[in-house]
Amino acid sequence: MGCQYFEPCQHGAESFTVMMPKLTFGRGCLSEIGERVKAGGHQHVAVFTDPFLKDGPYVDIVLRSLATSKISCEVFSDIRIEPDETSIMDGAKFLRNASYDALVSVGGGSVMDTAKAASIYSAHPADFTDYFAPPVGASQPIPGPLLPHFACPTTSGTGSECTSVSVVRVGALNTKFVLGSPWLLPKVALVDPACTDSLPANAIASTGFDLVCHALECYTAKAYTKWEHISDPNKRTLLQGANPWSDMSARKAMEIAGEFLARGVNDAEDREARDQLMWGATLAGMAFGNSGTHLPHAMSYGITHLMADIVTEGYPVASPFVPHGISVIVSAPTIFAYLSEGAPERHLEAAGFLGADCKDAMPSESGEIVSKRLIRMMQETNVPNGLSGVGFGVQDVKALAASSIRQSRAIANAPRETNLVDMENIYSNSISYW
């Protein structure tokens, strides 16, 4: 581990941990779910999906595969896009009503996150906020095992099939917070890129920028050695900062996004691009599942908290709704320009992975270079032009910052300290880019 970025720090962590599900990737692997479940010794499973996928071809493939393997199942599809405590607790009630011995999720991040969180409250009932960290919750650890989870993503961005977190909207605060525990990591991930063939361009763009930011945030996160050492290994979080394992996955994910994102968005027939983006999303999930994200994700939650009267074409979701990847990317060019001062070499390397021309560039120029590259990628994929593109203006800056400052863990994972005024300045400079 010769990289200077991971030099030991006094009282800092001395080791990092990697956890992964058993992963299968490739076209057609969704049909293997029955044999995968059967090999685990399971006989009666709950299938989580959303109402838009319930009667579609991917859920049909899963149900037929389970039936062929003589696995009985019931389907829960009352899932909210960007889940909240109501949909989570409905899912937990569904799980408690039968003696399921495993859980299968078929869908995007909202489906997988709902399945994870519902499994918590089914197995370990508690007040809803007990398992969240402050300032929203009591920071109680999830006390033990959950149902074995077989995760089958249908979008190329979330990476939730490879992570130990679930992102949930807490209704009382009307914003999203993270549940995290090694117990949440799926047992098996089946990643079939054929599921993205029918996705519209804006869905590929949104999920693609989630992939971009997952990888870029992982690579530029505070090093694991700069987090305080925790003596009990069972109490260590997998959101542990940048580390050599996450670096490998994040680097390749950025290279994939730099080469294939515009192609995958602009040509639905480009199977190579869409397959690569699905692989990139999984790699980015591997990366941030073992490092954590930071400021772009933290600041996206202010956007989805305060959004109003915004309709996103192509999504059958009532207003207000901003797709997660869009809420992350609209401030990202300004965020990385700001953060680059804390890790200039890392930002310059990341810009190169994304396809920027870094020849003869100095580390001091890294913020400008990575920012310009992200803006160019946004233009090539026709996503909203900064905060103004999703309905915000200068009058909203203070409220956005006040909302996002509550995301303390993610903010602390950034390579540079960030306070409320810094966030206000970042939002102010993210209103528009072109």
C-alpha cells in the first residue's frame, strides 16, 4: 500500500475491510435466480418489485425461474420511488405475515433499498428512527442477521446490489437519510444488463451520473487512515473512506462512464455501451459500498427535500420529483472544484479517468479540469443545467444548505472540511453552467 494518500495517521484506522455479495454478471443471468435460491437451501421467498415492473418481462423471468426450481413465492410491489417509512413499514408487515426464508428484489435502487430496510424492521422491530444516526435517530446498531437477500438490479446506476446501505426518506423531516450496517449487504447479486435495453435516454443519464458520482466520490474521499481507529472490529462501518480496494473499482467505473455514458444515453441500440454502463454501476457499487460517498450525495438530499412543482419527463411519478442521479450531478461540478484543494492529485487523476485531457496539467488545476469534464458530460447527455434546471434559484441557497448540513457522516467523508457557508457558496455557484 505504497500510495502516499493512505499514510498512517496518529489515532487513525490501520486496516480496511471489504465485503461483497456473490456476484454474477451477464446477459441472461436473471433467469438463474431460481437455481441460486435453491442452492441456498431456501424454499419460500418474498419477491420485492415496484408497480411499474410487476407485470413486466423481468419480474416474469424471475417468477418463472423460481417456479421451475420449485421455489414458492409471493410478490410485494407497493413500493414508493424513493422509499419512505410508510412503504418500508408496509414491506416489513408483508414479510412478517409469512414464514419467508429469503428475499428477492427486482428493480432499481428504490426496490433494493426498500427490501433491505423492510427486512430490518421485520426481523428487529423498533421505532423507525432508532437505527439512523444523529441528528435524525438514536444510532442503535442493527442487532443481528436479516433475511438472505438476492438482489437483481434493473438500472445501471444505483449499485445497491453491492452495498450495505439503504437510503430512506424520513417523513417527519421530509428528507433522505442512510441506514447502514454490514447486515444489509445482499447475499447474492445477479446483474443482467439486458434489463437496461428498454430504458429511455433520461433514465440512462440519471442512473449514469449516479454511477459517475459514486466512483468519483469514492476515489476522492478522505482516506480510511484519517478516520478514527475503532478497536472493536464488529463496530466498524464499511463507510470507511477511500481505500485501495475501492480505488480499483472506482477507477474502472470512471473510465467506463467517460467512454460510454454519452453513447448509452444517445443510442438505445448501442448494446455495448449499455452493457458497459451496467458493469460500471456494479463496480461503483463495489467501491462506495466499502468507502462511502461524500459531498455531492449529501448536497443532493437538500434538493430532494425542497424540490417543488418539478415534473421529470419519462418518469411515472407525481410532482415533485427529481431523479436521484440528477439531484447529485447538478451541483457536482462546483463541489469537486471546491474539494480539489483537499486532494488535488486525486482530483487530477480522476479527471483523467473520466476522459479529460490532463496532459501537462498541474494538480493545482485539477478542480477546474474535473469540473469542466463533468459539465461537458452533462451537455452531451442533455441533463438539466445546474440547479436552475430543476427549479431552484439564488433565493433557495440558504434553505438548501440548511437542509444538507444535517448529512454529517457524508460531509465528514469529503477530503476537505465543509461548513454551512461553504455549502451556501457551492449552491450559489451551481445555479447554471452554460
